[in-house]
Amino acid sequence: MSKLHLYKYKGDKCQHCEKSISEVLSRYGVIKRIFEFHHIKPELKDPNYSNLIKQKTSTKQLKELDKCVLLCSECHKILHSQNDNVELELRIALNERVISKKISGWLITDHISKIKKFITDEAYLLQPYVLKTKNKEEIYIAFEILNEPSILFNLVNNLDDNDELSLYSLANMTQVFFAKRTSDQLNIDIHSLFRIVNIETLGSFKGQNFWVQGGFFLDESNTAISDFNIHLTAEAGKLILNNIV
Ligand SMILES: [Zn+2]
Ligand SMILES: [Zn+2]
């Protein structure tokens, strides 16, 4: 089965040399064995990884890929050959609250350009957001906190009638998430700029499961769509896809 949708999910290019999947495909017509997933923490690699990666999209598969970065096979070999595993600590201050995060990664050193490149998939988790609720204050919140399992979806579930909640990316003030409850219906809009991770299957569409994760819409038939806005409604606790644009 093609892994193209998984490559897209992980950025569609080698995180070190930036060689892209489409570049290789259009130039050589093949992709097999040219790109690989590297586990940032190899000790967390699923023992059944090679089977899991061949199967159709699942929560388990996406969670496994969340532990990885995409590299071309040459850069992957250089990374393992240099074997320079490091941990950095990043801090951001939001409303006098300091949030810090230790980030594991690998350094690849270029001895000619004297550049060390830090290879990780975790950095964006510190991205700040503003949460706005009707008649209430704005809350500044880091993705790191939103990412804790189901915090956002608990907030959504606890909305009262006619209440709404929206989430803006502080980087560009784009609305990335919106939820509103009206009588018996719950409407949710999600923008692809909102890189939700750490969720279970988001909902179902024509009997198939789908996920909105890492800035992508993914479904069981192995499509990966970036740059979208999806509209969901909840009925009887289940999220149903209305449309994707
Ligand atoms: Zn590379
Ligand atoms: Zn590796």
C-alpha cells in the first residue's frame, strides 16, 4: 500500500536536506526506499511497527507516526552514524505563566558549513493560542496544554445552550477552531492550521473513520488533505462530517 499520505502527514520532505517527495517522484518516478521514518525515541518504537505502517490509517498508526520524523534514507543513515541524541529545554511566558518543555531530538552536524541541525517533531507544541468564550475573558493557552488528552473536547462538551467557543492562533490571529451549541446540536469547525494531536478518531463519514491531526485531514482510504476547513455536527455524542472545503 502506498505511503504517500503518511509522507504528507509528516511534512512531505526530508526534515534535514529538505528533498521533497514530489521532487523525487517527478524526477525518478519512484519513491520506494528513498524516504524513511526515524523514531525520535527509538525505545518507544512499536514492536509491530513494520506491519502497522503498511495498514490503513488508524489512531494507532498516527500515534506511532507522531513519534517520528521523515528523513531521506541518506540523511537517516548520517543521523544514525553520527548518533548525537540531545535534549533541549524551551520556555515561553504567557500571561506571567511560564511553560517549559524538554524536547528530545538528534543533531546532524555538517562539518563544512559548520551547521548543526536539530531534528525533532515536537517544537510546534509550544505554539500559543487565544481561547475566547462568549461573555468571558480571553484565555491565553499554549498548544502544550490544549494537547493534554481531551481538554478542548471537554470544554466543548460542557458548552451551554447558545454558548460558543473559539480558538485563535496567536501567531496570525486566524480562527482555527470554533464550536457552538444550539438546542440539541453542536457545531464544530476546524481549520487545518490547528494541528490537533493526541486525539482518538474524530468522527465518521459514510461509515468510515477520519482524523484531523497534524494539520491534515486523513481517512481510512489513505487520503491526506491539507489546507481545509471542516464542519462537523454532533448528534448523540457522535461527530458527523458535514463538509470539507
Ligand atoms: Zn535528506
Ligand atoms: Zn532511525
